[in-house]
Amino acid sequence: MQKIKSLMARQGLKSPQESMADMSPVENFRIPSKEELREMREQPIDPQAEQEIIDSIEEVYFSSDSFDMVQHELEKLPPDLNLQEIEEYRDKLKRQQSAVSKKVADLILEKQPSYVKELERVTSLQTNLQLAAVICTNARRQLSFSKEGFTEASLGLLANQRRRQLLTGLLKSLRTIKTLQRTDVRLSEMLEEEDYPGAIQLCLECQKAASTFKHYSCISELNSKLQDTLEQIEEQLDVALSKTCKHFDVSHYTKVQLAYTLLGKTQTAMDQLHMHFTQAIHNTVFQVVLGYVELCAGNADTKFQKMQYKDLCTHITTDSYIPCLTDLCKALWEVMLSYHRTMQWHEEHDKEEAASPDPEGSSEDGSDEAVVGRTYVKKKLEHGLSRIWQDVQLKVKAYLLGTDMSNFKYDDFIVVLDVISRLMQVGEEFCGSRSEVLQESIKRQSVNYFKNYHRTRLEELRMFLENETWELCPVKSNFSIAQLHEFKFMGQCRSPSVSPSRQASSITSPTEVSLFLQGGNPFEMQIDNKDEETEDVLASNGYESDELEKNVYQDYDSDSDVPEELKQDYVDEQTGDVPVKSVSRETLRSRKRSDYNLNKTNAPILTNTTLNVIRLVGKYMQMMSILQPIAFDVIHCVSQLFDYYLYAVYTFFGRNDMYESSGLGLISSRLRTTLNRIQESLIDMEPSGESMGPHGPPEERREKVPSPHLSQMVVLTSSGTLYGLAQRVVATESLVFLAEQFDFLQSHLDAMMPSAKKPFLQQFYSQTVSTASELRKPIYWIVAARAIDYEQMLLLMAGVKWDIKEIMSQHNVYVDVLLKEFEQFNKRLSEVSRQVRIPLSVSNVLWEHCIRLANRTLVEGYANVKKCSNEGRALMQLDFQQFLTKLERLTDLRPIPDKEFVETYIKAYYLTENDMEQFIKNHREYSMKQLANLVNVCLGSHINKKARQKLLAAIDDIDRPRR
């Protein structure tokens, strides 16, 4: 009860009696007296008026308990006091006090029951607290009794047990700490064994365990040591990662990647890997080039090691250039192969991870993070392909441009092109690149090399032509340019010489295995696969067999003279077809007289120079197949080889101004245009000593070649050799053979030619190559013009009397002399055929020229006749028919050339005036002299003088435009 009272005192609570007694008359409301209550009751009760009185009380009276209302009212008094006002004001205050007191009394009376009820509750609480005090006293008494019942020994036993448990845990912790401090030895062993995942796993476990015992002071030092060890492991791991750039090993790389996965640095590892590949490329090429430079230098000077790679490449010698380039590409191949296998490893690893189910405890966040990591690695590797290849190209480009290759041997330069072509093929498979950097650099070197090479080859060709004796080069009858080494590349389905752009389709074909999957180094394969076969194109002594050689000089009169193989398998020279039926004896006899090739096999006619030109074309095409960008330049140079050969043959054997005006159309306008073009664009007509400046010949002349000169050993003026017919045949037919080979190669050249430049190739074939056979006419015409003495014929014909009066049955002597000339020509032609095969087309041209010249000589002889009778005209016809009859026995050429030319002229003697005028207008193939003589001789027989003048005037009108 006392505690409750003290609690109430602390809270400021008082009993109702005390509360009422404590109210002061000023600060508290007092209970109204009976009189006041009576007055209050007597006063009318108006709640609204009462409320208005309360509202009129100043607010300051309600402000706080410490308010001094007396002081307040006194301070409000005015300086001049008025009793009446003071009394009125006092009454006002009384009314306010009375209203307030009445309001308070009402409130007290209203709350009186609640107050009594609460007082009862407080009294009940006081009783309960007294009961609780008694219970606590009894509990204390019982606790004191329990304390006296236990001994201090029992409590000491419990304390010792607890201390034992604590010490046992401490011993376990100390043993773990001891083990942690000994892990550095095991970590070193695992690093030596390259067990990086195990070392990292162990180190991470140690760090986790150390964090458990971080409250021990010795653990802080161990934590620092473990962190240093982990950093050391990362350094060794980075070194191990760099080793995969040159020699990729699956197990080694798997360990490294697993280690980085444990560290949570797979993306960092990929960034580091690309840095290592870039560094590996630089270090590899530098060491390869440095090794060759120091080897060639022959001293131990270390100045090369301080050079930049680009400068180092300029010190490579010509002899070591190709081996160094090959080793360079081999080393770079190993780096790219390692990168390719790295990508393969990640692809297979991603497939395995995608196929394997997620562990049960794996969270969704961890799975998403793994997917993001794999995506990053994949994109990084794909982007790295082009970066790696770009670095490779730049390194090889610096090597290529570091040496001037313009003076390299052709075979060496082709090897360089083959190596670079194979490297570009590797780049195509590696990342799908077209290798623009390599193409541009090799194009620069190729253009520089090819200009110098072509200029040298043209000079060599001129030297060969000037020293050529135009002897037959013995080759086998089945000779083909495909048998030459220079054209082997055309028959290979997949040669190192084929450009990567032309192999693009074959790379992706299912039948061809990728270079990265073949195994081995492709640059070693390129060296090992060189064709070591020897060419077998030359015949023994120019004959196919000893049996055939025995039959060479045998006579043609019997069938036994003809080789058996020619009886059974005769090849038409013009068509190349083999007749189905066997050749009859009569046919063979007739062909003996016109085709002078039965004494030798149908082997191609060519010279050593022709063979060299063909080989040169093969080399040019081989270079062209590798270097598509300079294909047009190469084809243009190929055309110059043919142009120069054609021009040389024409200059040596076909140029003769004396026969240019024969009127036989020996040189077509197309051939003449071609020769003029060659002379203007290719032939340097100025003497070598003129127009030379201090800096050498101008650029235009540097591209031209001096006109060749025929070797002094070649004699073209001897009648015994038919004026060098053998040499003329070899030269002309070798040119025709060369043109045929160009026709054979046209499809190959067209495939290599850029589309925009194909019109040049078409023009070259239509205007130059096709004119080769047209050179036969002017060249063989020179022989035909000299082989028979046509001047003697004119003299003999001039001695014949044509104004006879009777018809003669015997022809004139000049016919026999002319036929003897033809027989002699046929004999000498046979003798020449013993040296060189004369094809049917050549013999036909020779016979055509000779017969045409003979017939024109006959017409010229008849035109020289002053007087002639009708019987004389008949004699002319008899002579000509005799000539034709005997001539047809000597040659198989049908029809006889210009036969109508002679017959028409003879028959023109019988024409009337009108017919003669029409004849003159229609037959302009006859000269003015021949037409005029025709008119003059007919004078008096059936043409009068007036008609003669008219006809001569008509002839003069025809001749006027010609002047």
C-alpha cells in the first residue's frame, strides 16, 4: 500500500479529499457558498448567455498555471481612476467568475461517478500488490534454502567440463592452422606438375579456411601469403596460356581454361589470349627473319636484334629469301592453326555444356552469367579471326616489300607467288578474307617484276631470232603443249598456283578437305609436291622410230616405199581426220606428188625459238593464274610475244618491195594493218645510239624492241635450196603452229581476263592470231617468183610467129621448157622435203603461186604479140592445153589457178566490137597494156580504126582513176 502511495506521489496524484483541500481561492475554483448557490439558482439560467460570458474572458486567463491574474488586472488600470468604471468592471469580472464557477461545478457533478469507480479500482490494486509482496518474500526464502543444499564442488565440475570443450575446439583450430601454413609446399608441387585447377582449388579452400580463423593474429600473415601465392599462380597461368598460341594441346588448354573458370576470369583470359596471339605473331616472324639475317651476315653482331621488323626485312639476301619466306609462313601457319583449334575447343565445350543438364543446386542467376560468358568468348574469338589474319598479312607484307624482286629468277618468283597464293588460301579458309593487303603487296612486286622480266624476255627473244638458223626442232608426232612443265598447272585440279578466288568454290565442296583438317603444314606440302617428272617431247634424230628412218630416203614409185603406218592411218593435214576406209594405192601415189610429208611423220613444225616462246607463254599464264589483278598486263605482254615473232618472220622472209606491186593481193589489208600496228607500238625503229638522254632512253622507247635481223647463216639466195625454202617453211609453219596453240589457249586466257578487258583479247585473236596463216602467201610467193625463169619464157614466146596461115598440130618449144622448169621445181621440192616436212597446205600454196605466175607470164607473153592470126590464136590454145595436161600430172592442185585468166584472154581475140567494149569494162584484172594489145592485134581482122579508137578511149577511162 505504501508503494502504491509513493507511486501516486511520483505521478502527482492525490486523494479526492486532498485535491479539494489544496485548491487555493485564487488559483483554483472554490466551492460556492450557500448564498452564492442560491443567487446562482435565482439567476435565470440561459446557456447561450452563459457561454457568451465565458467567451468574453480574455485568453490570457487560460494560458498557463503560473499566470498572475491580479497583477494583470492592476496593470490594466488607467492612470486616472474612475470609481464607477472600476465597479462596473469589477461586476463584469464577478459575472465571468460566476459563469466559470457554475460551469466547473456542473462538470464536477457530471464526472463524480467515474471518479468514485476509479478510486475503487486503485484500492483493489493496492490489495493485490500487498499479496505479491508476500509471495516474493516466500520465494527468496526458498532460494536461500536451495543454495545451502548444493555444494561448490558440483558447480566446479560443470565449469571444468565447459573449459575442456573449449580447449578441444582450440586444438582442432591449431591443427588446421598448422596444415594451412604447410600448403605452400604442395602448391609449388602442383604448379610444377601444371595442375593449375588443383592448385587454384587448394588455394581458394585455404583462403576460405583462413577466413574462418581470422580472429587469430597469425592468420593475417597467412592470408597475405595465400594472396601472394594466388597471384603467382595467375602469372604462371598466363605463361601457360601463352604457350597455346604456338602449339595447341587439348589437355593443356583444358587445364588452363578450368583454372580461369575457378578464378572467375574466363573473359579476362580471352582478352589475354588475344594479346598473346598478337605477341606470338610478332615474336615468331621477328625470330625467323632475325635468324636468317644473322646467318647470312656471318657475324655475331647484335645490332640486328635492336632493329625494327620492317628494317630487318630489308637485310634478307636473295639466296635466303625463299627459305625464309617458307619458314615464315610455316611459323605463321602454326599460330593460325592453334587459334583455329582454340575455336574448335570452345565450340565443342559449348555444345557439351548445352547438352549437359544443369546441376540441381545451380541458381538461375549463375546460369545466365555462364551464358553471357560463353557468348562473350564466342564473339571475341570470331572477332579475333580477322584481327589475327590482319596481323599476319601486315607482317608478310613488310617482308614482301622489304626486298626488290625484279631481278629474281622466274622459277624463284613463281615459288614466291605459290607460297603467297597458298597463304591467301589459308586466309580464305581461316576467316573468309580476300586478303586485300597481300594481294596489293604481291601485285606491286609482280608488276615491278613482270615489267623487268618481260623486257628481258623480249630482248632474249630478239637474240634468239637473230641467232635462229630456222632448223627443225625434232618433237614427237603426239607433241602437245600440255606435256611441257610450264603448262602442267592447267591439268591440275587443285594446284598451289591456282588463285584463292578461283578456289573459293572448291574450298567449300564436300569432296575437298579443309587445310586445317588435313594435318601437316600446307607450306611443306607445297615444297614436297613439286613435279619432278622429266619432259618427253623430243624425238630421236627427228624421227619416230628406226624403222621409219630407214624409209625416209626410199623412192616413191612403189607401195613398199610408204611406211605401213601411213597406209593404215593417214591423217589429213588440213582436217586432222582419219579416214574410215583404208587409203587406196592410187590416192597414195597422187598424194606423193603434192604432199611432201610422207617421208616424215606428221610431227609439228617448230623451232627452238618457237618452243621457247611457247614455254614463255606458259610461264606468263602460270603467273597470270596466280595474280588475277595483273592478268590484263600479262595477256598484253603475251600478245607482244606473238606480235614480235610474227613481225620477225615477216621481216626475215616475207618483206620484199619488188613483189609488193604484183597485184595478186598477197598481203591482205588486215595483215598489213596488223604489221603496221606492231611496227608502231612494239618496234623501235631508231638506232640504239640516238635519242639517248643522260638518264637513258625515254619511257616509250624503253617499252619497244629493236627490229630483229636475220642470221647471216641463213642463206635465202641459193636456187639449189629453192631460195631457203626449208627455212621459210620452218619459220612460217612454226608461226602457224604457234597461232594454233594460241587458239587452243584462248578459252584459258579468256577465263583469266577481266570482263572489261575481254574486247582486247578478242581483237588480238581476230586481227593478229588469225593472220598468221596469211603470211604463207607473201613468203612462199618469193620462192615461186624465183624458182621458175619467167623472163626466159617471155623471150621464148617473143620468138614465136603467131600470124601463121594454117592450124598447127604441134605445140611450141616454150611449153616444154616451162614444163621442164616445173619438173625441176618439183624435184627440188622433193629434195627440200627430205630436210623438212612440207605440209599439203604449203605445197598447194607453192604450186598455186608458181602456176599463177606462169599463167600470168603466158598472158603477158601473148600481150606482147604484134601480129596474130586466127590460126595463131588456135596455136595459143593448143600450147595452153598442152601445158595444162602435163601440169596436171605434176600436181593434184585443182582447179588449176588462173586457168580462166589465160583462156578468157585468148578467147577475147574473137570478140566483136560491142562485146570487146563490154569485156574491157568487166575484166579489170588485166593490165592496160594487155587490153590495149588485145585491141591493136584485132585491128584489121574484125575491128576497124574507129572502133579501135573507141576501145582505147574506154581503156584510158578505166586507167585514169588508177593514176
